Amino acid sequence: MKRLTRLTLAAIATLSGAAMAAPETFVIDGTHTFPRFSYSHFGLSTQISRFDKTTGKIVLDKEAKTGSVDVVIDTKSVDTGYSVFNGHIQGEDFLDTAKYPTATFKSTKVNFEGDKPVSVDGNLTIKGVTKPVTLTLKSFQSMPHPMLKKDAIGANATTKISRTEFGAGKYAPNVGDEVTLDISVEAIKE
């Protein structure tokens, strides 16, 4: 009888511990999240531009070492630093924002080393074309936000893509086909 009671108590402790470990959902902070892209311009320089409007959610379960990332980028918010060029990048030869006003990233797996995510596998969709990519996390931080008094996470991620694979290859190879995507992201716990 005592053995049964101990087993029952052990099972309850295990179940209550499992119930405490739950996924946490974070909402992307659009005021501190900026996807950037860079490419070679005729070999003369590396051009760097960004998108000003990004939304999405990140879910992490640190104990289970799982998670998900869902990001939506407003491609009409492209910022090259020059309004005429913004319009050029939004045109049919590149992002075609009239037809495809967003680009998305949806994760298939978050990869952990120890208790921190180090990369995110997923599907990137640009101009209606979806390709698998891996975002490598150059940094990841989880902490209470000092001003908002809520838990927050932040990361810097990078990957490389071929713009011709997404139907945006005009002027390649003179204007580099390889594009580096970098995203600085901050997200606040719901």
C-alpha cells in the first residue's frame, strides 16, 4: 500500500511538472524588428535595404526544445533610402508588391543547442514562390523587458537566397543573384 501511494505521488509530481512546462507565445514587436536584404551591385558595392513593417508570432517551449516562427513582411514597406528606387524594387521585375504585398516565413523546426535556439528551418515565400531556408541565429536572448515589464526575446538571424529562384532575377548576374537576408527581431510575451 505504501509503495502504491509513493508511486501515485511520484506520478502526480511528474504530471504537475509537465503541466508547468508550457509553450510561450511572443508577439513580434514591429518597432524593433527589421528584415534587411543585401546584394552586390555590379561588384561596385553591397547595397543594403530593409522592410519597415513586420508582424508575426514566435512560440517557444524551452523545456521540450521546440517552437515555431510565423513572420509576415509587408513588401510595400521596402526602404532603400531612395523613394524612386523603392518603387523600382516594388515593381513586377522584383517584388511585384501590387500582386504580392507580403512575404512570409513559416518554420518547420526550431533547432536548439542546450537551452537556446540556434537555427530555424522553414519555408520562405516571396512572389508566390516557396522555398526551404534555414535561418541561422547569430544571437538569441530571453529576458524580462526592462520597460514593458514583460518577458521578451530577441534574435539576429541570417540566411542567403537566390533571387532568381523567387522570380526576381532581373539584371542577374550583373546585379548579384545571391541575396543575404538578415533579420533583427524582438518579440514580447502575450
